Amino acid sequence: MASTDFPAEIRDLRNTFASIEAVTDIERIKTDISELSEQAGVPDLWDDPAAAQVITSKLSHRQSELGKIERLEARIDDLEVLVELAAEENDADSRAEAEKELKSLRKALSQLEVVTLLAGEYDERAAVVTIRAGAGGVDAADFADMLMRMYLRWAERHGYTTTVMDTSYAEEAGLKSATFEVNAPYAFGTLSVEAGTHRLVRISPFDNQGRRQTSFAAVEVIPLIEKTDSVEIPDNELKIDVFRSSGPGGQSVNTTDSAVRMTHIPTGIVVSMQNEKSQIQNRAAALRVMQSRLLLARQEEENAAKKALAGDVKASWGDQMRSYVLNPYQMVKDLRTEHEVGNTGAVFDGEIDDFIDAGIRWRANARHEHAE
């Protein structure tokens, strides 16, 4: 087994770190922290709880970002010292520890490098994710439920706050659709590469003949609207229906008409909310998601116009962006990036960072090629 060339590896780590540091703009982060700290120190900050929450959340995210970068630089310095000590004392244990830390640093820098690729207009935003069962009957509804759990477990692994905003249960099992919010820095930019059609192939647990079934589910990811966004919707463009919230199998969970279905008449976009306790809360939540969808639709229209001017640029995500195969073999494969793993259980338990990272790099490369 070849011996690790630590000096070369450390030089490579420092070069990668330097490129990340240059793109990240450390001075801008420090300035943001200073300005946000000043805003957070205003005595009447919490007179407006919603605005205060935005300020303190941004401050926390920026401080975390800076801390992560500074800790990585310190770890590279510490690794260099550890390698020197291991060489001087010919210490096998110290060398093994250095090998382990080198591997950990490579992974940490790779993850941080991916974040620098999130430069879209809304990439820094929180995300609203909607999952809908597609073709495949009850298996598709069950698959939608599996995907929702996968994303919620992924968020939990990272310590991200999630809020389930709406769930529509299927009659036999699983979900017709579900919408939830992921409140984390760059949640939209990160999760937007998960948008598309997902395919599941397995022996159906709902087929008494044990036949293999293919089912589909669609994932939609939009940025969460902020108060500073100018998305005004005239009242006469909205149709609002109220109904009673329901649980699995149509079971009523609310004795009042608190659930809200909001339709944007010009576009036909529909948003349903039923997880808040009051009609007023559900209406406010539905309006925020409606504004977010209209904001994204407006951006997509602008992008379509730009593509028309640039000619036919093929950067299609395809109808099926990822396949999850549980039979006759076990594999999850992304059809855009070609990234694949055999541990399907771990993927459905939220271990999808490698898929997300590969998707972000794929998207960045595609954008770069189109810009040329």
C-alpha cells in the first residue's frame, strides 16, 4: 500500500481552501455579521417578532458560515503539525490519526465547495417542498410518503427546522400530496436539484400476487417568499375555499372549516393548507406559498425568454431524474449525474448528501457550458 504524500495532500487542501475563501468573500460575511449584530441589538427589536426572527436567523446563519470556514483553516494547520510530529517521533498512531483527519478534511472542503456553487437569485432562501404521488396507484402514494420521510430525515440529520404545512392522505396508504418548509441557509439552492420525477421499482407490498410494480412521484421545490419580495396578488385573482381538515383515510381531525384551498385564477395554481389550527393561519400560510410559486413562475418565464434568445439549449432534467430500484437488485441512481449507490435503506433514511452535491455540481457545469 502506497504511503500518503502528506506535504502534497496538505498543499492541495490549502489550494482548495484558498479558492473557496476567494469565492465566499470573507470580508462580506464579516460586514454582514457586523450590520446584523447592530440591528439585533436595537432595544425594540422584538416589537415586530417576524422581522426580528428574520434578522436573528440571518445573523446566526452568517456566524455559522464564518465559523465553519475559520475552523477548517485551523484544522488544516493542526493537521500539518500532527504530520510533523508523527514524522519526528515515527509514531504510527499519530500517522493513522493524520490519515483519518485528512479524509475528514477532504470531505468537509468538498461540501463547502459545493455551497460556493449556490449563486442563484433565491438560493439562500428557505425552501418549500411539495411531493405528489404520480402514476402507480397505491404504490405511488406509498412512494410519496417514503420520499417525504427521506427529506425530513435528511433535514433532521443536518439540524434543520422543518414545518409540515399540508398533507393529503391517500385512501389505502401513503400520501396524495404533502407540502413542508425547510428553514435553513441555502435550503432552496440545495434542495432545488431534487425537483423532478422520481421512480420506484419494487415488489409491491400491496399486490397479493407479489408482482413487481413501477411507480412515480413528483417533487417540487420553491423558494420561500420574504416580506421584501414584491409579489402583489389582487384579491379578484384569488378564489378561496374553506373545508374541514382530515387525517389518514378521510378521518376528520377538525370540527371546524379551518382548512384553506387557494386558487390563483389567471394561472390555475392551487395551494392547500390545513395543518395550522385556525383558518386565518392556514390562509396566511397558503398566501405565502402562493406568492412563492408565482415568484418562481415569473423567474421561469424570464429564463425561458432568455433561452429563446440564446437558441435551443439542451439542459433538460428529463421526466425521470432518479430511479430507486429495490427489486430485482438494490440501487439508487441519478440519471443526470450517473451517481449511484447500492444501500437503498440508507438513502430512504436521509443519506442523500452525495446525490445533492453531485446534482449541484452537474447544474453548475451545465450553466457554465450554456454561458460559453
